Amino acid sequence: MAYKIDLHCHSWFSGDGVSSPEAMVASARRKGMHGLALTDHNTCEGYFDLVDRGLARTDGQPVDGFLVIPGVEMSTAEGHLLCLGVTLPNLKGAPAAEVCRQVHALGGLAIPAHPYDFLRAGIREAVLETLEIDALEVFNAATTFKTCNARALEFARRHQLPMTAGSDAHHKAAVATAYTILPTDDFSVRGILAQIPRGTQREEKYLTAADGLRKTMNNWFRLRKKRVRRGGGQG
């Protein structure tokens, strides 16, 4: 069977996310998805929250026909890296090569997120050439410029890398805007991770203007709060 999985989603455990982890799961279910990877920025708290609520299992099996893949979008020294199938401590600022090594040691996959997107810390080509990665996100529904996705696709084809797509949703309405389709007989975290290097299909659609604006505003408010805290609470 072919399973529809959104491999790039954020909850409110990411500083710029809006929706709870359970709301993200519920939205994905309503939209006919079979699963999602919760890839909050530099934290796996959202995944453990789902485990505590009985919506995810640490043995990698689905719950009521829906699979939650543990993961994190790590802000490495060179850019953002999706780490799938693992839980990691906050390694923000660590070299991407080191994060890849830790992911592989734990049996997970390392997939650069929105590469080439210089406005959102995409890993650049010179670094991509040096990394031991398992696939490349060639379609990100929230990417700033469509040419970034095109360049990622060209790089993946040139290096014969497996390809993924994800919504990069930061609120429940944006879940499943783009996703990866994986044919496998093993509907588990292990089975989905094993299928990614073997081959995938992709559903590619960009965020609506409203979804894109909402994401931009979330980022603006997050950064403004940081500036206010640094300034001692002055606006």
C-alpha cells in the first residue's frame, strides 16, 4: 500500500508554531493522511507530548491507523536539517556533519530542509556536497522562492538522492499541503524510513497566500518577542 506522510511539520513546541501537536495530528487525519513527522525546531518535546497522550508509540507502530514519526528540524551551524526517526537533545549550532553522524548512529535519516533557501537557513550547495545525507527535501511548500525547490531537485537528480516533500506546516490548516507518498508493506516508523531511500512519490502544492502570511507573521512576532526580552521588556 502507498502511504501519504507529511515529513515536515511543526507544533507550538517550535517557537514559531501555532497549533498543538494533537491538533496537527487531527488535521492530518481529517485530510486523509496516514501519518506525519513532527519536526519541531531543536526539540522533540512535541513528540513526547503525543506519546503521553496516547497518540504516538515509542515502538514505532501506528495508533488507530495513524503513524507519528519522531523527528526534529535541527538548526545546525550550516543550516536546517531534518532528523527523522530519532529523538535528539538540542544540538543547535552543532556542525551539520556531526548531527548527521549522531542521527545515523541512532538509525535515523538526515535530510536537509529547504536547501538553497537563504532566507530560511537552507544548507548551501558547498556544504551539501560534503554531507552524508539520506535524501533531500526537494519540495517545501513554504519555501521563499520557487527556484530554491528547483535547485534542490536538480541537486538530488545530479547526485541520485532520494527525494521528499513536506508542508513545513506551522499551524494545523497547512498540514498536508505537500507530502511524500511511500509504498511499503511495513507501516511503521522503521518501514517508512526504510522506504525513503528506495524511492518515493511527492504531492507538491505551495501554501496559500493566507497560510504563507500567517507563517510570516508568526516568525515576526517570535523575533519581536526575543528583541523585547533582550531590551528589558521595552517596546
